[in-house]
Amino acid sequence: MRRTHPARVWVLGFAVLTLMGVLVGRLGQVQVGDRSAYLRAAQTVNTRTVVTPALRGRILDRNGVALVDNTSETVVTVDRRVLADSADGGRGLVRRVAVVLGVPFERLWARTFLCGTAGAAPAPACWGGSAYLPVPLLSGADPTRALSLAERPDLYPGISVLASPVREYPQQATVNAAQVLGYLARSTSQDVAASHGAIGDLDLVGRAGLEEQYDAQLRGTPGRTTVAVDPRGVVTGQVSQVPPVRGRDLVTNLDVRVQAAAEAALRRAVTSARHHGYPADGGAAVVLDTTTGGVLAAASYPAYDPDVWTGGISEQALTALTGPGAGTPLIDRATAAVYPPASTFKVVSLPAAVRAGNSLSGGYDCTASSRVGNRTFANYESRAYGRISLLKAIEVSCDTIFYDFAYRSWLAQGGLSATSDAGDPFVTTAKAFGLGAPTGVDLPGERSGRIPGRVWKRATWNDTRAQTCHRAAAGYPEVARTDPRRAAYLKGLAVENCASGFAFRAGDAVNFAIGQGDIGVTPLQMARLYAAIANGGTLWTPQLARGFAAPGGVLERVAPVPADTVAFPAGTLPFLHQALQGVVARGTAQAAFAGFPLAQWPVAGKTGTAEAFGARDTAWFVSYAPATHPRYAVAVVISQGGTGGAVAAPAARQIYDVLRTLR
């Protein structure tokens, strides 16, 4: 009798065959079609990419002299695989290394822990870098001790001695320039995220000055090394490597000879002022090329040792730089400190007065004081010169003539009823010279200064009215405890400003005309302003960068940038040239330039002595030379240092002693 298979057996067999077909097809897809994808996944699991920073470019002066260079420090590292394979976790090895290097074992052992892992000490004692790099046990090690480790790999397995690049300052004996050059610090998470892969977790990035401004060019292109790792995360080999590309050198317009002269002149001026009883709490000196805007020197006082940042600044060193007695040395006073310009501002007020209808050739009364509204405004040292020409007024720095110019202009505009600055020749001329706005210099942190016209006064009053009115009622008890006179003055000022601080009064106008009151400028702005007078009216954008170059390569020049042109009323420009030379030859700067070869190398400039309630006078001298064919503009300011003629002008003269020797 023939046997028959039940239907369910056929169904089961068909199902088994179908599943086997699907399995075989899927295996084929995995082995052939998806092979590359699975290979990439396997490599992702078993490899890691480590970023290698590039050697940073140098910062050079205009003649190729290195202001910032690279040197090396000795670093002792240990292979993490050796530590992981040791029965004691590597403690014995690290202890032997500590004895040779002459440092505490605990210091080195703390570095073997990744920051954030169990048992790790707080940063910076732990290692905050990559888990796939050798651990740097000690940076800045004694080279002789360190090399003795490398000579005995049998006793010190996994120990390597490397040379790690760090910044050095070859001209530090004569040139500081710390605020201009800037410094480096470890990257933050924000730096890394914003760089799109250009900056790694442990990269050094520029934090101030030129190091920050041109960080991308100086940093170069990092290298990438792909390493194989085992399940413990320990590197077992190298898969691939792309070497880093060194950063480009930055060639600047700075001249080490001029920078050294400017810094030395500042130090002498501060020392002299303090010898005569002035606080002299800071200062700056700027030298510009009048034909291009190139910055030949930018000195700021007080300065600091730029080496303090090398290898990471300590908390103690940072406190020393930022503490109340440090004098804020991190501030670049050439670009980020604002001062009233005093009588150096008269080169702005004179063309403004001509626009207001005053004659260059007229005679004017230089009285000892001038009554404006209910206030008396004195000439400097209350000296009267009688009826004099405008040339003489600039030479002797007569204030009362400019008070009269400004007061009559204020009345012509409608006095207190005027709400716009559009018709004010003094405000509009100041803005035409670029004051009240950044110069665009290629340095971070530049301040714009202040041109306190009617619009500014109302905006400021709106912003500060609540606090001002509070002070009008409560006064300044914290000030009264030590200085009752100042407290009374401040309260009276608050009462007046609470009620009508928005008003541009006659007193505001006359103070503005002589560079006093709320007006504020930077030394760089004033140097650029005088450079524009020297070159016929071009306002150049000040530039530190002259160009970029790979080591031994061709310089890629940075072109000078003309920002604007100043239009002078007819006859005003030659008048200013003559008047400013008279200041140096016969006027308030005459004593400072006694014995200087003015006949062969004439200097044109203006002194200024800024007064402020509760503070000592701030000294200014702004100038250009040689006056017959101007090449350089120099601005010097000494905060609370005395008079411009006695303190700032001698400092400028010392700078010119070097400038006139350049070829």
C-alpha cells in the first residue's frame, strides 16, 4: 500500500527552504553589499583619531626681527599601555621616575589619572588631555635628569623624553610689547565647538593682542593620527598619520628700535612724574607711519612679563596681574584706555571755529578767565596774554579764545533749545576726524572713545537717570567718610543731572572746545588724527600687520587701508602746520626740545594738560615729524603725570631721537 505525505509536511518543508534562502541571501548581502559599512563600523570601534597641533608661526618686526618665537621645553611622558599592563598599575615605575627627576611621587602619579575619572585629583593636577596619547608626567623637566631616563629603557619602560614647543620672546631685554603681542591659553569648549575641527581640546589659542587677532594664521593646520586601541582603551598601534602644517609668520609694521624707544621713554616719564609727586598711574605712546597708517610702536605702561603665560599661568601669578595693586597691566592703554585730550584737541576746534565764521588772521583777546552763564572758566594757570593772533593762541595754548568761539557757536545754534548735533561745527568736525568711533586697528578690545554732543547727553541721561536721581537724594556717604568735599561735589552734580542732565549747556560747549569735560579719546585715535593733518587729510586705518609668510617664503602683503578723508576749510591746513611747529619752536613744548636739531628735522605738535576733579593732571603731547615732509606721528599720554610740556613732550622727544636716525 503506497504511503502518502501529509500536507503539513510539505508546508513545513517549504517554510524551512524559504527561511534558508532568506538567511543565505542576507549573509551574501552582509559579506558583499554591506562589507564596507561594517568595516567602517569595526574600525570606528577599534580606532581613535588624535589631533596634533601645528608649530605656531612667529611674530616679527618690519625688518624680520623676531618678537615672538618658538623654543622648546623638556617633557617626560609615559605610555598608558605600560601602566595598564603593570601588576601595580605602574606605581613602581612612576615612583622610580620621580626619584630621578627630583619631584614628589604624588605630583607625577596624579598626572596618570584622566581628569573626571574615578580617583583623579582636581585640575590641573590630573591629565586633561586625550586618553589615546602618552601621559605627560612632567613638563619643563631638567633636560639632564630626563635624558638619563631615556638611556635606561630596561629600568624605565614606556618612558619617553620629548621637546615640546613653547613661546619665547627674544627681544625681551629691550622690548616688552606684552599688550600688543598678546598671549596663549588652553582652548575652551566654546573654542573647540566654534572652530569646526580646527582647534582641539588641548590646543593653545590666542587670548589677546596679535596672538588673538591673527590666531588662525599663526596656528596653522593641525595634523591627525589614527591609532588602534584595545578594549581597555589602550593604544596598540598606529593606523595612519597626516602631519601638521606649520603656521605662517606674521610680519608686523612694528620696529624694535622704535618700540624700545617708546617703552623706555614711557618708563622715564613715569619715573620723572613720580619724582615730582604725581601718581603717574599709567601711560601710552603710539607711533604711526603718516603715509600708510602702519603702527611702528604701541607702548603701554604698566606692562608685565609675557613669559608668565608660558605653560599655563598659576593662580598666584594671575592674582598678581589682576589684583588691586597691580595697576591693570593687562589693559592696552594705547587702544583701550580713554582720556580727555585737553588742548591737543585744539587742532579739531580751530577748523571748527573757522567753519563757524571766525577768521584765521584776526586778533583775539586772551584773557585770564571767561564768564559763561553762571560759571567762570579760567585760562590755564589763569594767565592773560592780551590781544593775540590765532597762531600765538595755539603756541601758548590760550583757552579763553576757544571758550569764546564755542560759546558764540552754541548761542548761534539755539543754545539750550538745540537738540541736534548736525549744525554744531565742533561736534561734526570731531566726528569727521574719526573720534567717537573705533579706528579699526587690527587688535582686539579697541574702545571707541566719546564725543559728548547733544544726542549723547540725552541718551546717557536716559540710561543713568534712575541711578543719578537716587544719588541726588542719598548722596555719596561712602565717599564722605574719607573725602567730604568730593562727596558734596558729587551730590551737587547728581542733583543737577537728575533734573536736567539731558541738556547740552554752554559749559558743555566750552569744555568740549578745549578737550575737557566728558570727551574721551584713545592715544591711537589722537596719533591718527595728527597723522591726517600731516598727510593732508587722509585717515588711515592703523595696522599692525604688514604681511604673512611661510618660513623662508615670499611675504604676502597686507595693503594699507584709507578709511576716510578730512576736508579742511580754506587756509586751515597750512595754518595748522605753521602753528604746530611754533608750539615746539617757541611755545609750550619749547623747553622739551631745547637742543634738538629742529632746523634740520622740524617737529610739529601740541601739548595738552587734562584736568579732572579729584585727580591730578594728565599730560599729553601729540605731534608729527619731520614737519616739512611728515613720516611719523607720535602720541604720548601720562595719566596723572603733570603738564604736557613738562612730562609728555620730553618723552616724545626721546622717541624722535630714534626716529630721525631711521632710513
